Amino acid sequence: MKKILTGLKPTGELTLGNYIGAIVQMKKLQEQYDSYLFIADLHALTIPQDPTDLKRRIKDFLALYIACGIDPNKNIIYLQSENEYIPSISWLLECSTYYGEASRMIQFKEKSKQHSNFSVGLLTYPVLMAADILYADIDLVPVGIDQKQHVELARDIAIRFNKVYGDTFVIPEPLISESGTKIKDLKNPTKKMSKSEDNPNGVIALLDDEKSIRKKIMSATTDSEMSVHFDEENKPGISNLMNIYASLTDKTIEQVEKEFENANYGTFKKRVADVVVETLSKIQNRYHELLNSNELNEILDAGITKSRAIAKEKYIDMKKKMGLER
């Protein structure tokens, strides 16, 4: 079975858009591949972080993903920072990476322009990302178009290392996965649902309470036509709500249109709210259950034991080939 790897950067808050657009796809992939999933806490350090907040988000992210259906029995789940061999492998890879390659990374160019002072880590973290991928001989890395460049860098580094030192790494491929349904902002349905938006009423966070969820959906922007049919260009608000309802009920848009062909917007919105509340209540219950038990620690302990053993073997192999031995 081919290996697949996903890294979760513990920044921001997870939204309903993240769940429908990405996490649902991850749940499908874990059924098809030997899956590795890690919290990319070292990557978060490329910009300053409050230690208390970072520690909380690491635990929250892990609990939420598992509560959303990521199965510890179908994934090797671990914290990146707990595997001390990965940064060591990264250094060996940095010494096989050209400055021009690292400085051409789109995210480095964009973020370095935003700050007069930025850390060296902003330049080198794509090599750490390559180490995350290469240490476990990962075959496929699910990425969006904006992250494809990082997988291509990992490929270039691996090919170069193999050529100089002998066969060491599997050459990974980017998996531009079939994009999940893109959920839009409830107040501005021409933009994606993002926690970075100015108006919090347009965003449903996975940990929002029932009252807040219902209020946001009932006040979502629609139109004056009062007809529940799908038209993203002329009816972006109602189409967005239809996408949410269809995704959470496993129905087609045509089935949703049929179900609500005689309904007004108030009736439809109430039903959407019911489904969202039902879905997120189950996630939240499981989330709190995880936080109030030792299960997360048990999952991470099992995952890091497996991850560390694999990385140690790869690191020793690399050192020997590079002449780093007595």
C-alpha cells in the first residue's frame, strides 16, 4: 500500500469550511493509503508564537481532527517536534539544497516582503517540510496548488541526494486531490469561509455553540427571489447554504432542490441550521471527551514511537553515506 502524509499547522481556528472542504477528503484518503498525519508545530515557529496559545492549539487541533473522524487506527499520528531525528535529517538535506531553490519558494517571497525582519526559519522551513516527507519514504502528499512547489522541492532534493550518495529516498509525488466543496462566507458568499475575515458572523467555527450557529445561519445573506435553487452566480448565498446542506446530508444538489421546492428561505435555513448543529454537536462531544481523557496522549505515544524508529533508521543511513561516522 502506498504511503501518504499530511501535516497540520496549528494556527487559526477550524471552521465548517475546513471540515467540508478538507477534512471530509482526508477521511476518504485514510481508507485508501498507509497514512501518516502529524501536527506541524515546528513549522508554526516561522513566525512568533505565544507559547501558551501554541500549546493549547496543538492539543485542540489534534482533538478536533480526531473528533471529525480521523482514525488513529488508520494513521500514524504524532507531533513533529517530538521526533528529534526529523530536524537532524533536515540539516543534512539543507546541506544538499541550494540557496536559490529555497529563496524562490513563493511563500518565502511573499512573507519576507511583509516583514522587515524575518527569521532564517522562514527561508529553510521548506527543507524541513522535505524532511517530513522523505524520512518515511512517502509516496504521495496531498496538497493544494499553492503547496505543490514545496513537494517539487522535496523531489529535487531527494533526486540530488540519491544521485550523489546512492539510493536513499523514495521520490514523492504531489497529490492534487479532488477538491472538496468550497464553503463560502455566510455574510459575503463571494469569498471562502475563513477565520481571518473581519465579520465573525460569516464564519461557523467547529466549536461554536448552538445558539451562535443558528443565529449565523438564519441571518445569512440570501436574495429576494425566495426560491431554493442552485445558481452560484446569481444566488451565491442560497447556493452556499445548499452546498452546506448537501455535503452534511450526503445528498445531491438536485435532491436538495426537490426537497425544498415549495419551501421559503426561513424554512430552508432552519433545516440547514438543524443539520449543522447536529453534525457539530457530535464533533464537539467527541472533542470534549478526548480533552478530558488520556486518549490523546496514548495516540501520540503510539505514533511517535513508530515515527521515531523510522526516522532514526533513515538518519543513520544518511549519516553513513555522507561520511558522518567514526
